[in-house]
Amino acid sequence: MTASLIIIQGALPSLLTGALITIGTVICAMLLGLVLGVPLSVLQIYGPAPVRFAVRIYVWFFRGVPILVLLYLFYFGICFALGLDLSAFPASCLVLGLTSAAYQSQIFRGAINSLPAGQLKAARALGMDDFSAIAAILLPQALRLSIPGWSNEYSILLKDSVLVSVLGTMELMFRTKAMATTTEEFTAFYATAALLYFLITLLGVRLLRLLEKALRIPGYTHP
């Protein structure tokens, strides 16, 4: 036990560096998912029929194909075919972000649909166009209501991020596996990794809870 602790202590700086790369991957993926997910949700509700159908196809594809397959397809397939020279980290963020966009769009779509339908009609009656009404009235409310679902998406993305190690992204799982194989201290290293993942999850969810409380509208909750 003492020998294992000494080995873990020596490897801890490298593991913490890997944890920071994991956090960076998750944050980049969540932000990309947010940037893409919001317009996708709006288009799925208010867009013309062909656009709504295209968005549904996008959502079905990224929710229906395993992330491991998407990573291989994009990094070793599409990037190679197009001659794109992407390193493992941005490729990982891109694939996770595109996948997260499909899930986040459904979170935002549910939040928008939960709002009273009369708000858009009232905005139209006041002379506002649909774009202005959605951007200024509906989305600020929907984004607040989406934070609990967004917290869940953070936890899911963090768990899915372990798969990016197959591309060579030197995140926490990649480093843990390499060191465990080298030292044969499998239990000690994987237990340490599990603890670090738990702490990252706890910290992220707590921060999102604080954000939810800060942005909460008094007396207004999700139906």
C-alpha cells in the first residue's frame, strides 16, 4: 500500500495535467454544443418544414451513433479524406461538441415549448418580428430553465470524454492507462482516476447550481 501511494504521489502532477485537459475538452464541447444547440432548437420549432426535417436528421444521427464510432469516423475517416491536419484535442472537442449540440438542442427545445404560447403572440401584437421576440423574450427565459438539464449534459459529457483517449488526446484516462500499464499498479491508478472524475463532476455541477440560483426568476419555475 505504501509503495502504491508513493507511485501515485509521483504521478499526481501528470494526472492533474490530464484532468485539466479533460476539463478543457468538456468545456469546449459544451460551449460548442450551446452555440449550435440554441439555433437548432429554434429552427426545430419555428423553422420551415424542410429545415425542421434537416434538424431532426442531425439530432437522430448524433444521438443514434456511438461517440466512439463518431470519433473514428471523423478523425480517421473524414479528416483523412479531406486532408485536414487536426490534432487530437481539437478533433475531440469538435466531435463531442457536435454530439452535445444534438442533446442540448432538445433540452432547449423542451424549455421553449414549456413557455406560454401567448408570449409570442403578444410580441407580434406589439409589432415585434419573430426573430426579435424569440431572441429578446423567449430565449432568455428558456436558457434559465435549461440550466438543470445543462448540468446533466455536463456530467454525461465528462463521462463520454474518456473515449477521446483512443485518438491520443492526453487527457486523464489516457495518462492513467499509460501509467497503470507501466507500473502495473492498476487498482491504485484507476481508483485515483475515479476520484478525480468524481471531484470534477461535483465541482462542475455545484458551479452550475450556483449559476441556476443566480439567474433564477423569483416565482417562475419550470412547469
